[in-house]
Amino acid sequence: MPVVFRHRGFRFFFYSNEGNPREPVHIHAMGEGGEAKFWVRPEVAVAFSVGLDARTLKELALVVEQQADLIERTWHEYFA
């Protein structure tokens, strides 16, 4: 599970085996309170979440939006 970055106790990562065929670029965020998966393009959207409230999801989505270029670049470098 390559960790792309960390933010306020959450680690943002993707799984090494992202399915076959591989899903579009996305990132998982896991912290003490739960986990979420975010689609990155065409716009950041929550794919699923467990144990996280709306306020936390909104904050994490903003972080994903701010780091979208890094996430996408890391994804393509890893899966190339």
C-alpha cells in the first residue's frame, strides 16, 4: 500500500492491487475514526466511507482536491 501523504492523522494511500481492470485514479484515506475512498477526476467525490462524519469527509475531500496533481502523478508512476 503506497502511502502518498499524511494529513492530521490520516494516511492517504492506494492499494497495490487496484482490481482488474484497474479502477480510475482514486485515493483511500484511513485514520483512527474510519476510512474513505475518493475519486480524484473529473472532480473529487466520495466513493464510500465508513466511520467518518460529514465534516471530516468534507475536510478530507478538500485535502484530496488540493493534492490531486500529486495523487494522480504518484498513481501513474506506480502503475506504469
